[in-house]
Amino acid sequence: MAGLVDWSPLRHQRHSAHLKTEPSLAKTAEGSLRRTKSEANYATAPARHQTVITDPKFLEELRKLKEARAKAPSSPVAQLKATESEEISAQLPEEGWIFSASEEPFTRRSWRKRGGTEEEEPDLVARVASDWGVAATCCKGRKSKGDCSVGQDNFLIAKLPNEWMVLCVFDGHGVDGHWPAQRITETVPHFLQEEPCAEWLKSGDADKALTHAFKEAEAELEAFAVEMGKDLDLCGSTATVALIPKSRDAVWVATVGDSRAILLDQRRVLHETSDHKATRKDEAERIKSAGGRVINTEYDDGTEDSRITPKDLVSPQIAISRSMGDLIFKDSGVTAEPEIVHWSSFSNHETYLVICSDGVWEFLSSEDVQNFLRDSLANTSSAPEVANGLLHLAQKTWKQHEAFYCDDITVVLASLRGSLPVKTPPAKKPCPGVAADAEVWNAESGPALALKQDLESARQQGWPMLRASWVQSMQEQRCSRRFGHRALSASEADAMCRAAEEKAESCPRVQRTRPSFAPCKTLATLRAEHAMLARQNQLQRLVMRLEKTLKAIQMSRKHVML
């Protein structure tokens, strides 16, 4: 949640000692509000957590800026079309007809694929790790008690038609911070594969391609916000975009904000990007020269903080010096122009690129992340587990420092040697009592052939059969819960087969193809079970008759005694 700003005209309190959620002002004699360890309780304490009132001048300035932008011509909205590139990002919760989208705390998002083959891939994470050498995870944090707002982080993994790979992390902030982060995941790869970026990438000039893509993405974001009725005045996102050529012998990284990227090997951190904050002297000077104001604050605990305000206003404030969106700060030096670095001197060791939102970097240094990845990659056979392990480590540090508050966290891990290790999931066990139809119907000799003949005979006699496609699609835990992994009785098999047959007959996809059948049991087994069941029924009826006779004898004895 990089760079959130205070824009409410009401009194507002900070949620965290370290987050950029609200403005930071100098301490006052009255003290300030601080979140205690007991979740949502607050207590007065002389610390850096202040309550403030938004500057009335800002509200008037905001109104004038909105009127001016409404009259100014806007850039055209990008017409996103289906391309040959394959793009993967985090899946956001869907908006409902009545209620807006919501997301529970610590929800780990699934992946959303665009382009390429439209077929669903159950092993998409494993394929991306083994074929592309990339692992990623995105998890919502927890901002307050009962927080169900949509997480504001997102990521992008894309392979362009020219074989360039694009890796991105976006950290939104503001009321609808998830919206700009999501939109940029769609527009950045769009502009990178359009002219003139495609021609620049073909000639190896990635710097020009990244600069142009950021410029177009920012202009399109502003235009699309007007079309969709979104307010970008105090809403935006960080953006870190890495370009890796097919040869994987270099990497270009463009950054806006504080979603840091690091290049590391098994020994040390080789390179890292620099966060765009007002604490950097060069960024502070650039902000001041553009007319913005930098407020430096030192708190009782020794922590120093620097924030940016528009011109002579006291609020709103923003913690990052570059951002996508945040239009109220554009005239004060907060630009969307990226800072681009080129790394090409790799070591002979395995080299990794790591991009994370500031949910990781808030309490972990680049060296901490390098040490964790070195040990984890040496001790595990699954790169996705390593990415999730880094996420858990970051969440653990948040709990140690904040007790309740936790920022959204996104991790993208890529190997520059080609592939990442991935653990192959164990093969699913077939449902109990179900034979594999491929082994049966293709059999030419042996026991399978005898079973095939039994099946043909059973079909001719009207015995119910299970369609293998329906049986194998059943979850193993359902079979375990319903049947306890025991052999099906004849009655259970009959009911299950009839239900499957009815479902198959109503499915158009099945009707268009030749159905394949798999038996619950062989014909001999079913006949034996029916015979045993008949004997059991006969014995049960005999026992019931004997019990009635015995009861009658006992009653007659009582009458004789009386």
C-alpha cells in the first residue's frame, strides 16, 4: 500500500507506525493516537501517530484542478485486443449485482490468464515455473478489524510474441487502489508489443520501449479513469517492470515507487533498484524544483519520515516521489516517468531476479531476502513453495512489529538460467472399484481381455455401467466420505451408475463423442454380490421368523403360568 494519502476532511488516525497510510506531522503537546497491541483499541501516547484535519485550501485546490482537467482533451483509451502473448496476473474478486467486490484478510489470489490458449490449466503454476523459470504469489493483508476491502497489489508475468519476458509488480494505494494496479497489468504488455516499442525491443533498445510504455500507460490510465468514473486525484499505484530477452543474459528494470527489484545469486545481492521516496536527496531536490514541498519529521522513537505535499499545502501527503496516477501531485513533481537500470554482468552462479511490493521491504532488507532465498532454494524442490515461504516470512515480521496491521504482499521470483524447480503433484488415485477404461477396452489378451468380454456381456444384458470421464472427475475425498474406500455394494453401484448415465446423457459434449465406459465391478463380482445378498436376505427372514416364534412361545408360557 505504497504512498497512501490523507484526503478526508474529517479527523483521521494512522493505522501503523511504519505504513504510508496517513500524513505524518510533528508531535504536539496533546499527544496523538496510537494503535495498541489489542487489535483495534486506541490509546493516547506521545508518538508519531497523529490525528489531523485536512487543509481547507486543499479542497478548493482540488476542485479547481478537477474543473481544469474536465476541460482538457484526454488521450484515447487503449483498445485491448487478443494477442499472441500469454499474460498471467492475479485474479481480483468479481463485482456483484448488488454488493461491491470484497476480499477476506490474508486471501491468496489465484492466477488469471490472458492470451495464448484459452483452455484451463490446472498445473499452470508448475508449467510457468518449469518452462518460464518464474514463480509468483499475491496475498491481501489486513488493514483493520473486519476489513473486507479488495487487496491493492497485483503482478504480471507475460511472454511477448518476440520472446521477451515481462515481469511486473504493482502496489496500488488510495480508495480504489486495486483499480489502477489491475488496469496497468493489461496496458503495459499491450504497449510493449505495439509499435514503436516492438521495433525498439527487436533492436535491443529496451530503455526506449520502457519509457514509451510507461508514458502511454499513464495517459491511458487517466483517460480510462474518466470513462469509468474513477477518481485518480488521490489514487494510484507503484509500477516495477522488468524486461528479460530470450537469451536471458541481461535485464532492464523500470521503477516508479517503492516496489523494489533485486538481482542476487547464491552468495550476495548483485544489484537493486532504489526506492522513490522523499528521503532520497536527489528526489527531494527534484520535488522542490517542481514546486512541491517536502515535510521532514522526526519522532520520539528516533524514526525519520519525509512526505510530499502540493505546493504550500499541509495536506494531503504522499510518501513516494513517483507514482502512476495521484493526479493532485503531478504539478508538484510526483511523476510517472520511470527510473531505468540495465544489469548485464551476471556471475557464474545461479542468478535470480526478485520483485516485491513494499509489504516485503517494510521490515526485510535485500540481504535478508537473499539469505532466505539461498537457504530455501537449497532445501526445497519447489520454487512456488519458496515464493510462498518469503510471503510467510514477511507476514511474520509484520506480526512482530504491528501485531494486527499487515500490508498486501506480492512476490515475483525468476531464474535467469531458464527454469525453476517444481514439485510434481502426486497422481490421483482412481475411485474405489473403478477400472481404467483405457486398459480394458484396448486389451487384446490376458485378464483385461476377459474383463472386457464380461463388460460387453453385461452391457448386452442391461447391466448399468459408469462412464469413466464422470467417475474420474469425482474428487477422491468425496469417494472416501461416501464409500470409505470400501468396495461398492450392488445397490450402491446400481444407484451410482444410473446417476452417472443420466448426467452423461444430458451433457451435449458427451453426446457428440463416443462414450467410454468403465465398470464399477466385473460381472462375476456383481453376480456373486447379488447371490450373497440374496442369501443374507434369506437368513435375515429366517432369523425374524425364529424371533417371532420364540416370542410367541414365551408369551404362551406366561399365560400357562398365570
